[in-house]
Amino acid sequence: MATGRKLFSVASWNVEHFKDDPGRVGRVVEFMVRQKPDVFGLYEVEGAAVFGELVKRMPGYTFQITEGLQTQEILIGVRKGLTAFITQRTEFRSGTTHMRPGQLVSVHVGGHNYCLLFLHLASGVEPRGMGLRDDMLGRALEFRRDLDKAAGGPGQARYLFLGDLNTMGLDYPFGRAIDPAIELQKWDKEAARTKYAGMRRLVKTHDASWSNGSASRIPDSNLDHVFASSNLKFRGFRRPVDGLSAEVALRGWPEAATLAGRDAWIRDYSDHALMYFELLA
């Protein structure tokens, strides 16, 4: 388990169709406040009420949101006092104008720049959905090479990309379907290649990050991830299922003790769990 001084914390959360339900907006923002993240990303922000509630309940943060033809935005919050630069990366639309662009947050702390790329990738188990994801994930890995050049050479950039990557596999006839686990295996192998300086997917406290509830025929799914460069260190969290160490804590419905508690949390907050992690010096 890594040890070191905490540099900053990060939260990432898809709050499905996050818009003008005052009760739900208030609950979601309060849950985020309790995490005390230094940097956070919210996905599927759709309503103006969200911004007003964030400003009211999180006065110690500055905010930036994506712009474009898409209806679901990525909203970034950064704690005041933390030096950060936020840019919208339109190349992660994969040439599709209604896809969300990426949000790149460059945090300067401890004499180094840490580059965090927040992504909400294409969903769907049809060929088009998987094809768009495939292209976007490839671009996210290639972006490491651009950052390395700016940082002084291979392996120098402190980089991670994260979010709802929607790794749900491919539904295809004639025995040609691709299981979600195989899709993830492909990207684990690709990320570890030498040209990307050995990036890796961080271990979470729970594997599944999305659930449609106990009455659903759709199984809980492993959709939200963090891929990080090998020169980063993270706080450890204990995995309840096996006691081993994880680097990303899933918070929300995976922590509920009962199925009824899980269903209530999904109904009141979101079908996605919140991802939380801390970078160490």
C-alpha cells in the first residue's frame, strides 16, 4: 500500500439526467460536499438548477462546464486555493458533434503538473457505440504521448483519465458478441504498452459501479474507471470482498448493507456510484 503526503483528492460521478428536480439536486450536492474533494467532475448535467445549488452549497469552489450541441454536460469543480487550469478538449467527440468533449484539468501542486482528463464516453452495445468508445479511449492514451513531449520526454507526464467510460461490450449475432470484461482486457493491455509508459487501470473497492436496482434483469456493471500513469501514487482503501488494497473508493449504493438500501440510494441519487481517490506525493 502506497504511503506519502496527500497532494489532492478527486471525485468523479455520473448523476444520470442531472437536472431540475430540487430535492434530488440538493441531495446530490450535499453528498458531494461530504466527500470534500479538491477536484471533482459531474456527468450528465442538464439543468440550470444544478449550477445554482452548487454555487450556494459549495462556495469554496470554482466551476466550469462543457459547451456545445450536446445536451449532457461535464461540470468540473476545483477548490479555491488550488492552482488549476481547465480546458475543453473537443477531439474527444470523435468527430461527432453531439458527443461530450473531454475536460482537461491541469493541477499544479508540489512543483509538478498533474493532468486529469474527465471523460463521458459513448454508451451502447451496438457496433457504433463500441466503435466510438474504442476511438475515444485510443485518443485518451495517445494524449499521454503529447503530454510527455511537453513534460520533457517519455514517461514524464503525470497523467490520468477517468470517468464513465461505459465499457459494456458488444452485442452481436452469430457468436460474435464481445463480453464487457474482454473490452476492458483490451484496454488494460493497450494502456500497458511501452509507448504509453505503462499506464494502468486503478483497482476499485468494488468492481461494479452501475446498478439498475435489485428488480432489474440487467446485471450490475463495471462502467466507471481511472487509468493512471505509473509515476503516480494513491492512497489505499480496503476492498470489502477480499480485504485487498484498492486505490479508488466507490461510494454510494455499493456501500449499502441491504438490497432495499441500495435501491433507495439509486432512486434518490444515481445509478452510478461516486469514485473517490487521493493522490500522494
